[in-house]
Amino acid sequence: MMGGDRVDVPAGIDPLDPAVAVLVLAAVLGLGSVATVVLRRLVAAPSAGRGGTTVGTAAAPLREARWLADQQVITTERPDRATWILAPAAYLGLAVAALAVVPLSAGVAVADVRTGIVVFGAAEALAIVVIFLHGWSPNSPFALVSAYRFVAVALSYELLSMFVLIAAAIPAGSLSIGAIVDSQAGLWNVVRQPLGLPLWLVVSWGVTFSGPLAVVDSADLAGGGGVEDSGLQRLAWAGARAAMLVVFAAAGAAVFLGGWQGPVLPGGAWMAVKTAAVLVVLVAGDVYLARMSAQRFVRLAWAVLLPLAFLDLLIGGVGSL
Amino acid sequence: MIDIAFVVFSVAAVISGYLVFRVDSMIRASFLLLASFLNVGAVLVLLLAEYLGTALLFMMTVEMVVMALFMVMFMMNPAGLNPMSMVHQPRVAAAAGLVAAAGIWAVALLADFPDAPVVDADQAVRDLGFELLGESMLVFESAGVTLLATMVCAVVLSAARGRFGDGYEGSVAPPLEPGGDHRPDDDLVDDDAGGHHHDHGGR
């Protein structure tokens, strides 16, 4: 597989018919978002009533969504209206684009393109732009501060993401996520490259600005990037963020936990179980881990996590010699 | 279908490229430029340069975030929502633009392009890899190391403190009027949150 030999790239999976693809993507993201809400409730239950963690009734998120949809949308003085309104749509669009390259079961993927991890990485990078613009466009100081602070954090986690994905692609000999799943038939990447999944969790918290990296819509900036959002805008942003969390959990399951592979159960069920498992960890981190200051995270990312990502790359490379 | 997509992406690339010079804010200009690049990336994907196209999307996004946002952060108007002119030296720029456009059109119309459709996209990527790490390795690695050194230097220059302590250590505030006395050092900004506070002896 090394040197100038011709690498046999798997032919890949045929893309789904567009009409089917839309339904599949909507179903995965819709069910996933509901699952996120349910899991969050379960995970947060033990600490209910302590440390500011509140657990409402099961219907509370729905009620809140309905309430938000009813509210008047207020605006600020001279905002950049187009980017402000389009940011949640763009964020959701990027989640959809990223999900499209993740195989959902054996032979089922919306578009398992050969450049899968590059497309996924591009969606992730564009999410930085979208989150920045969402904070920048209301023309409001706290939102702007959160946007800049997020960019500092984002540039630090972005490199980690690329290195762990490339490390996973080396044994597969392909940039396709389907091929990465196939390459884990013998041994999952979580064992073969133990640093990959923990670093991926950091990246996932970063992209969805939750848990230790909740530096965007956070309480320490009076609501930060979302401080001026109201009504439907706030609802759309929260929905898009839940969808992004699901996509990163699914990608983590595919790249590190062997995706749809497993005994007895059909592939799709394994993928759902593994995605839910990653989702539980992500949501638990969101509930239980304290927010890091952006400055401390940047230092940690460049001084500790980035060398660990290099090590992961080395393990991936040496392991496939 | 592909022809329609090609026209749509090309026109969008040209229009967003034009708008870069029509908007009045650094942020808008930067991200319109990014939009233009993204459309070019889509055109590359249509031309079956799948890897180059998607890599362009990825690289240009990260590059615009670094370039645009760092640029704006160091400006006096970090919000970028206040109107400001996005052009300077318009005559020189127009002349340079016309010359460059003439050159590109001349190449497009007069050059004899090889008619070699990509049959094996993987082979194209492989050739690119051998080119980057073979014949052209010295050029690309020199450029890469130079860029890396530039990034490290920019970070070092902008860091408020380093391993030898506060960035303001030993620096003296300039006089308020020409030829005047230097101000006492407690006039200097001390943003060292780690806090080694000097005793200023009741000055």
C-alpha cells in the first residue's frame, strides 16, 4: 500500500436518488434532534436541581419551541439583515452537506464521495464562517465579542479535526468515509488509534459550541452570539445546532467506532446505536463540563492537543505500514 | 444539467467577485471573495477535478477566516459594520485589472489547449501528489516553511506575553509631547492577567 504502488480504491457506493436523499437526510436529522433532547434529559436527570441544571418535563422543549415560534422577531440598529437571517439556514445546510458523505448503513449513503473527509472538513470550516457571521451581523457588542472569541477557539480545534480524520484515512487508503468504515472490519479505529475519538469529541463540542467550548451563546456574555436573536430566529439556530451535534456524533461513530459494522443487528441499527453512544458522551459533556475560557483552550489546543493529534497521525501511519 | 450548473456557478463567482469592490465593509468584502472562491471550487468539481475542487472549498474557507478576521481584528473598526471605502489607488488598480484580464482572455482565446479529458480521477490526484512531493517538492516545501515561519512570527509579535514574561517588560511609554520626558512605566497598559505586579515605590 506504500510507495508508488497503485492503491485500489473501492468503487464507492452509488449516491441515493435526490428525492430519497432529501427524505433520508430530513429523517436522520429530525429523529436525531429529538434523540438529542431525550438523551439530554436522561443524562441531566441525576444532577437535576443542583448547580443550575434544570430538567423540565418531557414536553418542555416542544412547548418552548412553540412559544418561540409565536414570538415577535425583534431587530437591532443597522444589522446586516441578510446574513443574520440566513445564518441558521446556512448552518443547517452545512450539517446536511456533512451528513451526506457519512455512510448510514452497509451500502447506504446519500453520497459517499471519494473525497468524503475533505467535503466534511469543508462543511466544518464553513460552519466557522457561519457562526462568526451570526454573531457579527446583529451589530451588537456581546454578540460580536462572542464571534471573535469563537474564531480563536475554532482555528485551534480545526487543525485537530483534520489530523484525526487524515489519520483515520491512512489505513483505509482513501478519503471516503465509506472506505474508512470498511477499513475497520478487523479492528475499530477507537482501539487502533486511541487518540482519535477523544480529540473528535473536542472538535464536536467546538463546532456545536457546547460543553467546555460553549463560547458562543453563553451566559458569561449575556447570551453572546444569540443575545439579539428572538422568536423563530432563536428556534432555527437551536434546531440547526442540534442537527450539527447529530452529524458529528454520526461521523464519530463511522470514523472511530466501525460505523455500521457489528454482529446480528442490521447495519443501520448498529450505526444508530453507535451514533447514540457518541451523542450521550457529547451531551453529558455539555451538561457536566464547565466552560473553558477561550484563552485557556487556545493554549491547551496548541500546546497539548495539537501534539497529540500529530501523535495520532504517527500512530495511524506507522500502524498501516 | 451540468452545463446549467456550470453557468450558474461561473456567473455567481463573477458577480460575488465584483461585489467585493462594491460593498463598504471589510467583513462583507472578505466573505464575498470567499463566496467567489467557493463557486470556482464548484466549477472545478464539475470539471471532474473532484479533489482539487473540494480541497479549494476547504482551504479557501480556512484561509479567509484567518486572513479576513485577523486583518479586521487589527483594524480600528473591528465590527466592520461601519461603512468604509474598500478601494484604494483606483486608477492603478483599474489599469492592472485591465492588463490582467487582457492576459487571461488572450490565453483563453489564443492558447492551444490540449484535449485530454480526465478518464481516471484517482490517477489525476496521484499525479498531483507525486508532483507536489517529487519534482516540485523544493518549491512547495520552501513556500510552506516560509508561510509557517510567518505565522509563528505574527503570533509572537501579537502575543501580549511570552516565555520571558510580559511583552511590555522594559518598554518605556513615549513622551506626550515631542522632546518631553518619558512617562512613568505605570502609564503602560498592563494586561498581564497572570499578574506579577511591580512595586512602583509610590511614584
